[in-house]
Amino acid sequence: MDVRRARERYRGGDPAAGIETRHAFSFGPHYDPDNLRFGAVIACNEERLAPGAGFDEHPHSHTEIVTWVVEGELTHQDSTGRETVVRPGDVQRLSAASGVRHVERNAGDRPLTFLQMWLAPLEPGGDPSYEVVRGMADSTPYALPEAGAMLHVRRLTAGERTAVPDAAYVYAHVVRGAVRLDGEELGPGDAARLTDAKDVEAAAVSPAAELLLWEMRGA
């Protein structure tokens, strides 16, 4: 298990424009050849947008983009014609496939924090697609077959335990609260990368915790 602390993330964004970004993987000018990906995950960005701030239209291709809102509301528009508002508890997926353009903005009057996770597809190309699942219930898995991955959302109360999937790769990210994972205590923004996970458990050590677990198959 490889633990990566929130404070170790690469700082990015444009603070003067109300955009603060924390990158968990090599990204843009923060090039690290030893931190390019883990399993299918190639990016896990924590984005903080002030009211009115956002990312103007920009392109993506050959990437599965999954977004989880921590607080606030995210307004999404893309070149497939979708315009939606994503809130805490919703899962948003944009399959860029052969190419898509999108805009992401905080159109509300409160600060916005969200996680955006990029996964490499098993096969390039295809047609872009988009989906929002509203109000993901605890323990409900979200399948991402295009990347050979499954997202598990766990919300735990103090002392509650959850099994970590037995898988070739597991990427665990603590959204809020604190959990103990295989002897390590992880707080908000901390992540762990587990290889060949087997019989591993996570337990909440705070009154409430929210944990995202990416279960991924091997090559």
C-alpha cells in the first residue's frame, strides 16, 4: 500500500481567477515520470472554484472523466448538447472517446469543491457519451466497463468497517472524515494505492467519513 497525503499534491489552477487545484498525479507542468498513473487512474484532481469561477470550453479525448462533488454545485455543459447541475452525492461521467469539448463552472453563490478523476479507457475512439446518476446510495457500486473499473462509495459512522475490494488495483480516496486503512490513518484528501489487495478493511475513526474506492482489474 502506497499512501499519498493531501499535502503532497501538486498545486495548480489559477488562484487569481478563483481556481485552486490539487493534483494527485503528474499533470501539466508538474511532470513526474514515476507518478503517471495507477491502474486505470491517470488523474485525481481536487478542484476548488470560487462563485463565478470555472473552466472555459476545452477539449478532451480518449479519457473517462468521473466527477464527485464535495460541496456546492457544479454546472456542466458539453458539445454533445448536455447542460446539467451536479450536486453532492451525484456521480457524473463524461466519456470523451474520440473527442468532446466541455465547460465547468461554479454558477452558484457558494464555494464549490469537487473531485475529478480521469481513467484511461481499454480501447480508444468511439462516440462521446454522458451520464449523471443522482444521489448515489451508500455501498452502491458504479461500473465503468470502458476502463475495466468499478467505483464504490462508502459513508461510514464511527467504528463502522467496510471491506476493500480484492482486486489487482484499488485506489482509495478519503473525501471527508478520517478512516484507518490497513493500519494507516487517512484524513480528507489523503489517498492510498493498493496493489493485489486481499482481505483489507477500512474503518471510520471520525463520527462520519466518506470514502471512494476504485476497484480495477490488472493488465
